[in-house]
Amino acid sequence: MKKGETIIKYDENKLTIENSHGLRILGVCGAKSVLEEANKVVYSREGERGDGIVSVSDFKQLIIKEHEDITCSIGVGDSLIDLIIFIDDKTNPEKLLSYFKSAIEVKDEILGPLTRFYKSNIILIIGKKGQGRNLKKQKIKKHIKKSLIETLKTNNISILDQLKEKGINLDELAKAGIKLCVGVKVDDKLRKKLKKQLIKSLSDINVITLILAAIRAEEDLQHHRIKNVNIDDDPAHLYSDEVLGMAVANQIAGTKAIFNFKRYDEEKPGIISRLGPMTDDVIAGLIAGTMSKIFEE
């Protein structure tokens, strides 16, 4: 692949960007930042000897997204999203910094809270000589945004992974459900059935949406991102958390689950007692709804 005087080669293990007139490179890789010039940049699973700048990463898949004037290469691995951007534009170091800032802004916008899950390195490359295109920031942002969104559609994380990041795992969900279980024999068969139904409940897009709504709202409110709103003491007039919890329970098992939700919300068994003022209610709804569901038969 050729863009102007720059040659771009890639396979499943390596990306090479080369220009005999030189390249300007600006990057942030882990705790290190790089501002250099070289004729060749290599992004590889394995180190390569020779001239140029070599960046080694443990990506499992290399995705190339071609746009006019811009090539976005994305290395995807376990908890990893690397972004290597080549822009076919001769420019000065100041403009390079401006482009780099745009790339960071888009990455943070698209990944959002997922930046806690993903290690993400960014390398921006521009030719030293060639045609000066003076690309608009909005155009650059548009292409990077499209590339990241298309990549995340098939390389994202599950709601269970998001819950784990909050300290909530499947075993603890099941234990909390069993704690208020009365009148039935609690054995491995029941625990297995409960876990299976929890996973099924967490595959419902409406349940996922309600839980994420509570998690995101709680993060904003706990960090005082919204003016004149304070939930530090879990105020009594805050009842939208219970609305979300009841909605989760109802979505899973209908009206009877709403009554069950009140038990789990009031007694807060197990993991529920350790959660924040909004997350505790949606998790109580998840457990109550799931417990109600497994006893329908």
C-alpha cells in the first residue's frame, strides 16, 4: 500500500511504515513518550533488528482501516488497544502535536470508562516531505472515531467483565441469592441453575442497559461531576436507584420479582451490602429477578 511517498506494509504479525525522505513520529507507549524522526517505523509482535523505530506489543489481531489521507492501524489483544495512525500530510512539529491531541481526544471519547480495562498506546506518524494537505481536525477525528467504533463492535468486553471491574463476580451474585432462599433445599444443583440463569439474565439487552445506567450515573454522582447533586449520604429522596432495580427485576421475571426485589434491597445480603447507592439496587434487582425466574417451573 502506498500513500504519497510512504509505503505501508502489514501482515498478521507486523506493520511497517517507511518513507525514504523521513517520518516524524509522536507517541505515548506506556509511561514513555516519544518524539523522533526516522525513515521506518515497525509495530510488531516480535522485535525487529535494523534501522527505524520498533514498537513491540502483545497484540493478537492487527486491524487496518483505510481512509482518505489517513491509515488507522489498531492492535487488539487481551486488555489492549493500540492505535497507530499515519496521516499523509507534510507538517511541522506543532501541527503534529495538534493532530496527536485530536487522536487522544477521540480515543478517550470512544473508550470512555473502558480506559480502565484497556492498556492503550498511541503512535502518530507523518511524512517529513511531500504534499502539505493541512487536514482539518474534524476530518481526522471522524476517521479515527469510525475506525475505533468498527473495531470495538467485534473486540469489546462483556457486562460480566464490567461487573468484575466493580468487584462483582458470578459466585458472589449466586451466594447473595442463596442467602435469602427459604423453603427449598440448597445444593449444587440449585447453585448451578442459579448461575446459569444469572448469565442468561445478563444477556438481555434491557437488563444490561439498566445496569450500565446505574453504574455510569453512580460514578458521575459519587465524583461530584453534576452541580448541586450530592449522594454521599445516600439521601432518602433519591429513589431512581430503586426504580432501576425494580425495572431490572421486572424485566427478568415480571411482577413477582418486584416483590422479591424489596426483600433483597432491604436486607442487602452478601455483595449487595458492599456496593454503592445505585449499583446495589440494580444488582438486588438482578438477583431477585433471577431467583424468581428459577422457581417459575
